[in-house]
Amino acid sequence: MPERETNTSKPIPLGPEEPRMEWRLLLAFLLTGLVMFLAPYIYHKIYGPPPQAAPAKKAAATSAEPAKTVAEAKPEPGPLQPVAAAKPEEFTIETEVYRVMLSNRGAVVLRWELKRYKDAAGKTLELVNTAAIQKAGAPFSLLFKDRQPPADPNQALFVGRPTQDGLGIDYEFSDGRFRVRKSFRFERSTYLWSFRSEADDAKGGLPHWVTWRGGFGDPAVANPVAHQRALYYDPTTGKLVTLEAKAARNGPVIHSGPFTFAGIQDTYFAGVFLPRPGVSIELRAMSDTVRSELDANEAAYVGIGVGGAARNEFAVFVGPKDLDLLRGVDRRLEQLVDFGTWFGFIAKPLFLLLKWVHHNVVPNYGWSIVLLTVFINFALLPLKLSSLKSMKKMQALQPQIAAINEKYKGISLRDPRKQQQNQELMELYKKHGVNPMGGCLPMLLQIPFFIGFYNVLTVAIELRGATWLWVRDLSQPEHLPIRILPVAMVISQFVMQKLTPSTAVDPRQQRMMLLMPLVFGFMFYHFSSGLVLYWLTSNLVGIAQQLLFNKLSPATPVAAPTAAKVAAGEQSRRRRRAAR
């Protein structure tokens, strides 16, 4: 892409009586020179070294041309000299965060390890599905568009020229008929680096995509295929678009535009390519039926091809979906962490609070969940007290409720008298200021926070591998033959139910309520440990609050109506109905 034109100010008239204007002009020249001096270093920092110089006339012409889309950009063809290695060679680039193994056969990536993250076996996390390379190809292979080269460069032996600092390598291959170059440039301590690829022959540039196929990310997560997506961010709509493998089940799907970034992701990690601002690129989403290292059964894994030009140049982020890291590259990358469509407004603040507690109060995410849960329960205490008072009143009214139910015993739901029964109950509730749904409020209050914690534990990289006491990973179920947290949660649920005032009159309904802790235990047995810890802590806090409430607010019994009062009330209602 041509360099941006530098805006220049209008000429300023000079005069012998205005020396300050001369100083301003001198300062302007100094600043202009400083910008020109620093520009090549800034350019090299983000995008790597410039391509080999083209003829001077062509370079001068392109600097005055408008920006082109990748489909229009073509390298200048030149004489092709054979360039090839004599034997296969592997080259490993190691930084503070990466260990990347490259091969000169195709100038591709064989392994991509994240040194600060572990897999399920405790080994350094490998992002490449190495079991799929033979069938789908290695990451950073090239896929050509309109014109195919006379031979497959992905099988060619490139000549590799490592940089002096060991953090980069330039690859080149030519058989005299076509030429391919690739450049990898890494930084020592960041997940952001730069990549360039270009291909041409005697007729001109060969448009191509840079691929990552056969899946991406952590293969140990439950159902990895379901969590892997191709993606692109469209600045014209301000939306992140994701594509599953099934979107390309009938063939590759191509999207193009001035995307801010495009790439591939799983639950916790992402590999995204960031072109220069305003440059149009293409994302080719593909589906590859391959196996993984942990599953011998083949499945449809998502794959991508990014670029589409004869010369593709990107800043590349391959790493964890950590909000701070993503924000440091581009704020729009934060959308890769999906806290949920409906409860994201709760999940994200919960995560930020959890992270604050972890960094400022207790450096353990398990105890941070406990403390945050206690805080939430006490913040909701006024609403819970109102609900408990309503339940106390309901409990005191049970004799009168039982008398009304006995009076209409045996009638069907379609009987018109069923409406009369409901009307009498509502009048009783209204007379004593009772909300019949008040008993459900404590559980209803927990549901938004439950879903919020579920989303946080599902997508937050900080919770992946976080330990607490005997729990090895708060984002996963316990790795024990009998999981302690779900069992403790069921017991606490029984205790809390016994302490809570019962509003059920029907014995069958009471028996059904006793089964609810077992139903919850079955559900929670397969949930992440952090989520079960949240619910268990809520139960324990609720038990303490209930004990205190029962001590300070004993139930006030309401006498059951006598038979005479019931009969008198019935006669009064009959007279009112007759009067209507």
C-alpha cells in the first residue's frame, strides 16, 4: 500500500521585522525532518522490513496513486532466478511468550506454543492441530486465487535467512518460473508481531490467501469444534461477525471489505490478522474434516484464509483473549470476549469486580468468588428481607388457605367455581398484604447473577486453570471421583429449604419441593467448579441470614376461621352475586 501523504501547511510570508516567524519555519523544518527520520523505524516496528526495492520510477509513481484494494495491488514483475534450499530444515523462534517451530518446506508453521499457558496434561499449550497438518496443511500455507503457480510452493524447499536477533526469518523460493517470499518478525515480550507474503511470476502478481486450517486453539475443552470460529470485524457496521465450520459445509465462503481484523478463535485464544487501515482484505472460511491429537474421530473443524492480494502484509495477534492485551492492540478486539447477548451487562461488570478483588484483596480467584458472592447477597438483603416477611405471612395464613381449599375440594380446573376459589384466595392475600409469589423472589434474584457467573467462567481466560483448595481448574468440573462441591451444595440446599418458611399447603407440593435440591445437584454436578462454588456460597450466606431472621422475627399465627365464620362469609358472597 502506498504511504500516506503528509499534510503540509500553506506558505507563510517572511519579513525582516518578524524574526519569530523564521524560528517557526525552522521549527517546522526540524519537526518535518524528525517525522521523516522516525517514520521508517515506526513502519519497521509494526509491519516488518519493507519489500525489496522496485525501480525508482515505479516507487515514485505509486506514492502519488490513491490507496488500492488488495485485489488491485500487484508487485512489479522482474527477472526470476532459481532460489531453493538443498534439504529440509526447521527453525525455532523463542520469545518470552512463544515457542514457534517453522519449516522451510513451504515456509510454514509446524508448532505454535504459548509458554505462559498449559494444556490439560500440564504441558505448554499448543495452538496448532498437528494431527491435521498432513490432510489440511500447516498454518501459513498459501492458497492461490485466480492463477495457480506451475508448482505447489507449500511443498517447495525455501531458503531461510534468520535475522541477527533470532526473532525473525525471511523465506524465499523460486524455480525460475514463479517466486514466493514470506517474512516473520516477532517481538521479544508481546503477542503482536508482523507477517508479509508475496508471490509473482513472469506475468505479474499471484493473488493468494494465507491460511490456518484444521482448527485452532485448546483441543482439551469440551467439544472444541463447537467453540472454534472464523471471524472478521466490519467497521462499516461496527460488528464482529463469526462463522462456524458448518457455514462452509457446502464449500468455502468468502467475505471481503475494509475489515479491521480477520482471523480464527476458540473459547480462550485467538489468531487475528490486522491489515493497514483502509485496506480491503478477504476472509475465506473453510471446513476441514480432520482429527485432533486428543480425538481420533474426525470432525468438521473451521479453517481460514486471509489476504487475497499478490502481496499481503499484516500485524498479527496470536494469543490469549485477555481484555487488557486485546485493548492494547485495538479496542475493537475486546469484542472477541463474548460475555453474552442478554446478560452481558451483568457478566462483564461481575468479571471486572472479580478481577479487582483478585488484584486488590485476595490473590486467588476461588476466594474472590466467595467474597464477591457474599457482597452480592448482602447487597440484595433488603429485597430478601421483604420476601422473607411475605413468606412468614403466607405461613401464618395457611389455616385459612387450607379452609378455602377444603371448601372447593374435588372441583376440576374447568369448573367455574375454580375462579371463585382463586378470587377468595386473592382477597385473603390482599387483606393481609401478602404477595403469593414473594417466596420465589430469592431464587429469581440469583438467576441473573448465576447466568452472569456462568458466562464469566465460560469465556474469561483468567479463570482458565485458576485453582482453589483442592480444585485444579475453576472453569471445569472437579477432577475427583466424587465431586465435593456439588454434594455440599445439595446438603446446603436441603438445610436452607428446611429453615425457610413453607408456603405450600398441599402435601404433594411439599414433597415435590423436597426433591428440588436433588434436581439442582444433578444439574450442577457437571457445571464448572467456580459456578458451583458461587451457588454453594450463596446457600451458606442464605442459611446464616435465615437463622438470624427467624430469631428476630418469629411467626405470628393467624387463627383459622371458625365454621360459622366460613358459612357467614359464604352467604355474604352469595348475596353479592345475586345482587349483580
